[in-house]
Amino acid sequence: MEKLTENPKSESGPQKKTEETVDMTQYKKRFEDAVADAQYMMIYASTNCPKEIKRYTIERLINARLRVENKEVISAKDEADFWIAYQEIWKLVKPATAESIKANLPLENTSASKLLGNIPVLSRWLGGGTISRARRTVNRYIVFTVFVLILLLILQIYWVIGNQLTTKLDEQLKAEADLSLQINKNQQEYNALEIRYKQNEIDSGSFKTNGTYTFYSSPDWERDTLENNFTKARLETDLESLKSQLERSSTILRIWSSPWDGFINKRSEEVDPIYNDKYAPQIESIDGQIEAINNQLRYDPDGTIAAEDLNSTLSPQLGIIAVQLSDLYAKNDELSLKEVEIKGLIEEIKNQLNDLAGDPNADESRKSALEVQSKELEAQLIDLEAIAAVNSDQRTRIRDDLSALAGASNADESRKSALEAQLKELEAQLTVLGASKAGIEGQMEEIKNQVSALSGDGNARKSRKDTLEAQLKDLEAQLADLATIKAVNGDQVQRLQSQSNGLTAQLVPPGQIVSQWTQDKERLTNEKKTLERQQLAAANRERSRQAQLAGQFVLVVLQGYVLPLLYGILGAGTSILRILSKQIEKVIYSEGAGIQHLLRISLGALAGIMVGWFSFLLPNESSSFLGSVSPLAIAFLVGYNIDLFFSMMDAALNKVNEMRQQTPPAIEKDDQVVVPQTASDLPSTQETKSEETPASETAG
């Protein structure tokens, strides 16, 4: 300093004079700070150091403080004494320093006093609040560590939930695939059984006769398909339940990974068309077939029109046969009636012949009986005619009453109805009386014929007998001819009936057509449900796969990067709190250590990331939380003891460098590279130098 002031003739004199003034000002400020620091160390040594403080040391420090406070000029001797005393007091308090002592004293206002101390109401309680710089630093790192811990817990819980959801979704996807395979196998067994039954029915000829399969309603089919249908219903129920669980798991997993969804997932509306294009044409075709069947059922609900179309070639033939059969049946009926008539005539002629063949006394007795019978019939006939007359009069009277009531009001409707009922009853009685009268008259006519035959002489009786016998033969011949004609007609009826039965067997009944339509509709509906189930399963599987992929992406990021980083920072923060605790206990904390703490936080984060990278190189035996504890625990330990970690890295790098330096150099010999294996294989330095020394130098 004095040398600079003694050279005013220098070209840069004014500039150096300014620098000298600045340096002197800074020096004075530092000296005053040193005097103030000495007072703190003196107080600390007086209360905490077990060693005795020399009196002259305290006097020199106090003397320097007084001179500074009084702004007196300090001589060189006084300044030298101060610095000697300063060194002595520093030796007493070390490792503590003036800075660390001040940092542990509550000399600064708290944040609350700074913010609220100016408020009159609160200044009484908060205006005098003080805190040390060490305590403030500790509070800051406590808040930072607690924040990192809370964030780590949140992310760790988030990771555990995502890992469980991903694992559960993977298990459900595998179970869904297994159930789908079982359902397909069950359907194949059902189809094989159905094909076997159809083949049996085709082989038996029943299908050709009926035009449709009838085994669906048979007990054998129900027995053989009972277990298959039960298994199918159970599997479909399990599959629906699993789909519901799968949809919920996928939804929860998509919600869980929603913050990351945009990085990897496609939207469902962008994915579903892929599967719609695959299944939609088949479903659309089945819908068209079902709609066609529904239209047929609406247009022809009982299948009559379709049956007529199918049977259009057979119906005319059946009609012709039906007409022929009708004619034959009518002829047979006529022949039967004529046969009955002829038999009646034959029986009558036989009776007359029997009567003619009797003796005269018997004839008289027979004749008397017939006359008595004729009189009885005449009496009955008179009675019937009287009853018929009464009924006829009553009928006329009722008709007159009905004519009178034709324009009557509604009040006489009941009487009109009663008269009409009586009229119908009388007409029925008159009809019966007429039939009875005709029967009695016929009997009377027959009795008259018999009486007339019994009244003749012998020649007349003989002539009558011959006539009757001739008539009997003629009638018997006619009866034989009728029997022959009936036999021929019977054969024709049998032949036509057989043809009709054959053609009828080829006809397709309307009910069978409707049944076939219903079966086809049910089969198409089942196929549609199967395709829709496959379509939905494929879409759910794709959405679940995307959700699972997004979840795995998030889990890998958290497990490999974020969680090790936070664990490393948490370990470094814990280490800093422990270091601060020791520094405050030993009163060695200083503001200069804050840079080291920040560096330790940065190095802890870097070490945690490195541990996460190393974990990818290790075999991953388990994707559960326990499988990831070891790398995370290592990240925390590395962050906590960062010095040991980087010391090990430095040692490893030094070892590698030493190994590289110990590697012997390669020697070229006769265009070949020879690597010496031991030190004895290397040529000596003198030999090398002698080989490389020129001949001229050797001669010199």
C-alpha cells in the first residue's frame, strides 16, 4: 500500500490512487468485521470452552473494539496485538468459527415478524420474533424433505395402485381368452352333434318326407344337448361377468393413466372401426337374412303361400285324384243304396214266397192278423192326421200373430221371439208327423199286397209264386253285378288313394315351413350374438391392451426414473438434515455450507437416476412392489451417503486406469505385432538406446 502511494508520477496515478482508496476502505471494513467477530468468539469461549482464556488476550480484543467504536486511529502495534489475540481466541473455539457462532444465534427476524410485525395489533406479539440462520436453514430443508417425502408417498401409492390394476387386467385378459376358447369348443361340440343328428335323419328318409328336421323336439336331442346347453349358459354367464369386470378395470386403469393417455393411447373411436370393418359385413349380412325371414313371416304368417308355391306342381295332380275319388265314392254310395234297395226287395219277395208256400188255414190266420194290423195302422193314421191338423191350425194362428207383430215396438220383441220358437217347434213336429204318416201308409200298402196275395186261388197263387221267383233271380243277378262293380271301384279307390298318399307325402306342410323359418331365424340370431360378442371382446381387448400399455409405460417411467430420483433426493435431504444437526450441535454451521448442501441434493438426484438405470440391466424377476424395493432402497442409501457412492465410482475408475497403464505395449518385429506377456520379455532401455544410437555418435 505504501509503495503505491509513494509513486505519484506514474502515468496511471489517479486510477491507482482510486484503487488504493477502495482497497483501504475494504480493508477497514474487514478489520471492523474481524473485531466484531472476535467479540462473538470471546463470548462463546467464555461460556463454552473448558480451557482458560488469557487475560491479555481479552484485553487486546476489547481494546480493539473500543478503538473501532470510538473511531480512533489504530497503530501498527495495536493491530498486530489484535491479530495475535484473534488467533489465540480462534484456537480456543475451533472448530467453531465466528461465522458459525453468529449463524447459531437468533439474530434475524422470523418470516412472521417480517410480514406481520408492522401491523399495530400484531406487532406486540410478532414484532420481536427472532431466529438463527441455522434454524432457518434447518426449517427450509425440513420443509423440502417433507415435501419430497409426501410427493414420494403419493407417487409410490400411485405406482402400487397402477401395478395392481395392470396385473389384475392382465389376469382378466387371460381368463377372458380362456373362456372364449371354451365357448368356441362348446359350440363346436354342439355343431358336431347337430350334424350327426341331421345326417341320421337324412339317412332315415324322414327329412325327404317332411322337408324339415324334426329331431329338435325329440327326447334324444334334448337329452344329448342338455349338458352342452348348461355348460354354454354357464360359460356365457361367466364371460359376461368377466367382461363387466374387465370393462371396470380398463376404465379405472384409463382414469389412472389419463395424465399420460395422450402420449401412447389412441381414442376408442379411432380403434373400434378396425374391428367394425372386420365384423360389420357379417353382422350386416345376418341382419339382412333375419329381416327377410321376418318379412316372410309378416306376409305369410302360417306358411300357406310358401307351401302353395312349393307344392304348385303336385297340387293339380292331387286335385285330379281328389275329383276321381269323389266320383268313385259317389258311385259307390249310389251302388250301396241300390244294393240296400235290392236286398230289401229280395227280402220282401222271400217273405211273399214264404207266405204263398203256407197252407190255407195258415193263410186265413195270417190274413186275419194282417187285417187287424191294417186296422190298427188306420187308427194310428187317423190319430196322426188329427194331431197334424191341430198343429197345422196352431201354426197358422202363430203365423198370423207374427204378421200382426211385424210392425210392433221393441217392447213386443220377447213375445215375438217366443212365437218364433213355438213356430219352429211346431214345424219340426209336423215334419216328424209327416214322416210317421208316410211310414204307416207304406206299411198299410204292404199289408194290402200281402192280403191280396193270400186271397187268390191256387192257380193265381202259383202264377204269383213264379213271378216272384223270376223277380228274385233278376234281383240276385243285379245284386251280383253291383258287388262286382263295387269291387272294381274299390280297387280304383285303393290305387288312387295310394297315389294321393304318395303325392301328399311329397307336399311341404305350411307349419313345417314356418317351423323351418323359425329355426333359421334362431340360428342366425345365435350367429349374430356370437359375432357381436367377438366384436365386443375384440374392442374391449384392444382398449384394455392400450390401457395396459399406457399403465406399463407409466409404471416403467415411475419405477425407472421418477421414484429413484425422488428416493435419491430424499436420501440426500435426510443426510443434509443429519449433517445440519451435527453442525448445530458442534456450532460449526456456516452459510458457506449451503452450497455443499445444494450440491448434495443435485448429486443425490443424479445418483438415484443412475441406480434406476442400473436396475434396467438387472433381471426383473417380479413386477410387484417387492421386486422394486431393492433398487429404490439402494437409491435412498446412495442419496444418503453420496460421498461413499462417488468414492466407489472414483475407485473403480482409478482401478480401470491402473489396469490400462499396466497393459504392456505392443512391439513390432518383422512386420508382426508381438505383445510381451511379462516384464522380462520387454527389451531393456540400454539395448533400445544402443539400437537407436547412430553409428557416428558411437564412434565419437
